[in-house]
Amino acid sequence: MTTTATAGGSSGTIYDVVLRFRGVIEQRTYEGGTQEGSWYVGGSAPSMSDTYNIYSLNISSPPQQYYLNAGTSGLTYCSGVDYTESDAYDGQFLQMDVISVTE
């Protein structure tokens, strides 16, 4: 399932957005970027031969891809996540709350 949301604002204004991610998800291996816990920045497109779920956040301006369930594919259990980053239920879920947006 893909969900899209658009945050409004003034063109040319830079915003500091704080997001909180909570849920129960399986981990997935991502490559070519930088991992900090479950947060993964950039990297190559995930391999479709890996059947583990992809949880990602795509930012349009400036363009950047974030993956939200970084870890090791192939584990046979789900992990709880609850972390904050700045910059339908089927046994797994990931909730994202916008904590703040400031100019």
C-alpha cells in the first residue's frame, strides 16, 4: 500500500520537520546509503528479489529517499520501533506522526 501526503508551505522557505515513527515491522536490508538504527538515508533501489516489506519516505524537495525499517532481511520475527527523526494492519504496521513544523 502506498500513502501520499503533501505538506504545504511557502516556496523558498526551509522548514525543520520532526517526525516520530512507531510500530511493529520486519527489518529489511538496504544498500548504498547510511544507516542510523532503523533509519536509512539514500542508497540504491531495493532489490525486488528480497520479499521483505519496504517502508520508505520520499521527499520531493530537496529530493531524498529514506527507508524506515533498516536492518537484516531474512529474520523470522518483527521488531518494535519507536524513534524520532529530524531532517492497514497485517501483523505489521508503522505509524508516522508529525511532531512539529517550524519555519
